[in-house]
Amino acid sequence: MNSIQSSPKRIEKVSSDNVVVGFDLLSNLTYMSVLSIGGLPRDRLLDNTGKQVLKTSIFFEYIHVLATRVGMEYSEAFRLVAERARATSVKSLLLRFAAALGSGESERDFIEQETKLEGQRYGNQYSRSVENLRKWTDAYAAILVSVSLIMVVSLVSTLLGSLDVTFVMLMALVLFSITSIGVFVIYKVSPVEQVTFDSEDGLPPLRKRSRFLAISIPPVGAVLSILIIPQLSLMTAAATGFTLMGLSLLPAGYYAWKDDGLVGKVDQEISTFLRSVGEIAGTAGVTLTEAIRRIDTRALVNLQDYVDRLYSRLSASLPTPQCWDRFTAETGSELVNRSTAMLRDGAELGGRTDRVGEICSDYALQVSELRESRRLTSATFSYLSVPMHATVVFILVFVFQIVSVFSSKLSEVSSKVQEGSFSTDTVTTNATVPPGINLPAGGDMTGGLDMFATQDIGTLGGIIVFVIVVLTIANALAPKFAAGGSHLMITFYLSIMCLASGGLMFIIPLFTEALFDI
């Protein structure tokens, strides 16, 4: 299947959500703005833009194909492709581009203006998403506490005999549904962006180590859980399973957390690097390699090692594209990948290096600042999630232990009453019956126990374990979706939540036994 036949199908697969394509559209426009500085012809401008590995690049690739192979006018090609675009932001941009070309407006001026407008639009949209995320994370915490209290009331009600185990099961399903909806809403309202970059040449050391540990150790923990759990009681088995899974995920989660923090620091410094390289190369009239040599890399704390290795490869006369590709692969940052590609292509295709560096630096700075605002919101929610999860698990297990102890004592009393251990003679011998109190006929004392009812503790325990599993998974996914980044961060949050659940399920029964002197 040739390009012109496959392009319409690929266009239809592009999301219709403006939030999803916003980051890619801004990257495309910034790249076009950089290339237009060198006076690149329209066909080469669209051809290079269409070759970028971005969701919205297919639109410019299709326009280039229609104009160069079919012979269609560019303005008409833009209109035709705009009809197939599902996202309103892309459709509007292509139609404005078509009108500008039809009126004879300079495409360079148009692209620079649209890049600024798209940057403002994307920034406003991103800020609204972060504010929406902040409100929904607060709502998620409130909802989680509410449904957990409903579970506690249900457990106590079963002990009083007013409700049976079926109602507790129903409440557990309600908790599952509500938490699932809450996690899904956080996933949908979070800003959509690609933070990490996984190159075909290899992964950053920390990410590679995290991925290896995530694949190798958890299966061992699962096997140990399967071998040990059948020999233990329900709560002890659940606590052991949570603890083993948490410990098996912790090494991978630790390296994923380190990698995520390093990518964030690199993203903050890349704008300074791009601006410095562009200014030195443009002012002194030297190549990018010489400009990198003149930079004092000590000011780039997190980028220093990467930049030094980049210069070593470039100075050794290795192929320039491979040197830059290796640089982006080592950093593992998508922002570094996109911004350095703009700088390299803009300089190689005749653009003023100082102006190219300025545009690339502004683009990287805007994106990194927006991500910092999201990181502030997600970090607050992440720090809240751990104590919130621990508190909810503590309440559920503690109340269940109280119900279990009370139910066992109630069973003992009921069995003694039924065996005749308590009679009227026994009561009247050891105590005086107050006036006005009439004992039941035959001395039967079981009437006072009708308000209580023993329950199937095994079934209730299974329900509580199910609820804790749901809360553990939900409270691990929600912070990850709020923060974004690599999917390996799920191992970090899940390990923390599993260890919190397992530790509390070990400690609380011991605490309950000591409290009630069992």
C-alpha cells in the first residue's frame, strides 16, 4: 500500500480530542517555525514536518503528497486534509493555513504567528487541566473516605443483626465502582503529554534497570505467595501476599522513581543548553560542535555528563545524527528529543542559529514550566494518598477485628446459655433481682441476645480483603495518572501501597489481641 492510499486511514486514527493532540501540534508548529527561518521551500518544509514521529505529522505528510504527486494546489490540499481532521484545533489551523496561502500571505509570518498563538492556547488548556486535576484529586480523597465509612457502618450493622453479609457484599461492589470511576476521571482530566523517550538504541540506565527488575522479581514474589498463603489464615495470608508483592516491586519502583526525577531535572535545564548553544553558534559564526565546546557545562548540573559525552562523539568526527540520537537516548526525555531535533535541523537547513536556539529554548522552557505546575499538584496528591490509604486500611481491619472478637464472644455466651449454664437459680443465688424485673419463664436468658447476631466471619474477612485489594490498586493508579510520566512508576506507587496494606494487616490483629487481652 503506497503513501497516498494509507495516509487517509492514518489520519482517521488521530484522536479528535484537542487535549490529546495539543502537545504534538505545538511541536509541529515550532518545528515548522524553526525551518522557515532558513527560507526552506514549501515542499521541503512540509516534507520534513511530515517525517516527524508525531500524531499530527500525518496531516502535513498527506498535504505534501497531494501537492507533489497529485499536482493539487497547496491551498486546496490544506482544505481537503482539513475535512478529514477530527480535532477542531487541527481543522481550524489547516483552514487558516489554506486561507493564508490563497491570499498570498507570507507563510513564514503566518507560521510564526500561529506558533505563538498555539503556544498560548496550549498553555491555557494545560493550566485548565491542572486546575481541574487539582479539584478532582481532592474529590477523590473525599469520596474514598466516604465509601470506606459506609463499609465500616455495614460491618457494625451486621453485628447488630440489622443487616446480613449480602448487604456488605453490595457495599463492597459499590466501593469498587466508585473508586474505579474516580481513578478513571483522574486519568481523563490529567494533561496528555509524552514525558519519557524510549529509543531503539537503548534505554537510560535507571529505566533499563527498573524494567528488568519489574519483569524478573515480581513473578518470584507471586510464586512465593502461592506457596505460602494456603498454609495461613485469611488475614495472615492476605498480609503476607501484600508484603511479598510490595517487596518484589520495591526495587523496580525505586529505580523508576529515580529515573522520573532525573528526567524532570533534565527537562528544566535543556532550555538553557539550547539557548546557550544557539547564541554562541550564531554570534561567533561557529558550528554547533564548537559552540558546545565553549559552553561551561558546570552550570548544567544534570546535563553535564550527557553534554560532555555528546561533544566527545562529535569531536571524534562520528556521524552527527547518530551522536545527537545517542544524546537523546541517554537522557530518556521526550522534550530533549523534540527540542534538540529542532535545533539540529534548523541549523543544518540554513537557519540563523541564534534565532533557532531562541525558539527551541522558549518551546522547552514553556513545556517544562507547565509540567512543574502539574508536578506540584500531583506531588501533593501523592503525599496525601499514602497516609489516606493507610488510615482507611487501618479502620477497616480494626473494625473487622472488633466484629470478629465480639462475634466469637457472643457465640461462646450463646452456647453456654443453650447448654443451661445460666439459670434462674444461678442468677438469684449470686445476685438479687431488682424489683420490677421479671425473669423469663424457666430462667431462659437468651431473650436479651436477640439484638445481636453472629455472622460468617470467613465471608466478612474475604470481603474486607477484596476491598483492601481494590483500594491498594486504585490508590496506586490514581497518583500515577495524576503525575504522568513513565508507566514504570506504577511499580513505585503499587509497592508503597502494598507494603502499607500488608504491614497494617500484620500489626492490627496483634494490636487488637493486646487491647482486648485475648
